[in-house]
Amino acid sequence: IERQMADERAASLRRSARRSRGEVSEASAVVIRASREDEAGALADLALLDEAELPVGPALVAEVDGSIQAALPLDGGRAIADPFRRTSDLVALLEERASQLQPRPRFALRRLV
């Protein structure tokens, strides 16, 4: 029964995504930010659409006009994205931002004797 419910939910999400299919226009507001705990449902829906594992732990999300369209776990897992939208640019932005958040190696200063 749970599998049937999950399949029905996935089919519903796919139909909804097809109806609202669109591209990010210049007027669209794109926000790259850290995910919040209260967005677990939205991330679960996105993972279901992408047929991917739900990211566990901190993640970055790409939000377009208030809707999460892609996410990237900060633990190094693979990005998830809405397969019914053009999200490759959003994933690239997420990867770039994640690389900026990585700690930079510190070089030790040595005394020359």
C-alpha cells in the first residue's frame, strides 16, 4: 500500500511539474541558500521527482521564484533537481557556492634559519 501511495504521489508530482514546466527567465528571482529543517517535505518531493535519495544533513538549495528546484548536499552527495525543468545552471550555481564554503587549506609559516 505504501509503495502504491508513493507511486501515486510521484505521478501527481510529475503531472504538476509538466503543467508548470518552464524556463528560468531573466526576471526570475534565483536564490542560493542553506536548506531549512521545515523544508524536508519539499526536498522529499524533489528527490522523488528525480528518483534519487533524499539528502541527509545540511544542503544548499536553488530556489526560483519561491520554489525549490534543485538541492546539493554539502557532504559531497549528488545534486537532486526537478527533471521537468532546465536546472543544469542551477546545479552549477549550487556546486560553485558549495566550493566557496569549503575550508581553505592553511599554510604554516616556517622560520628560515
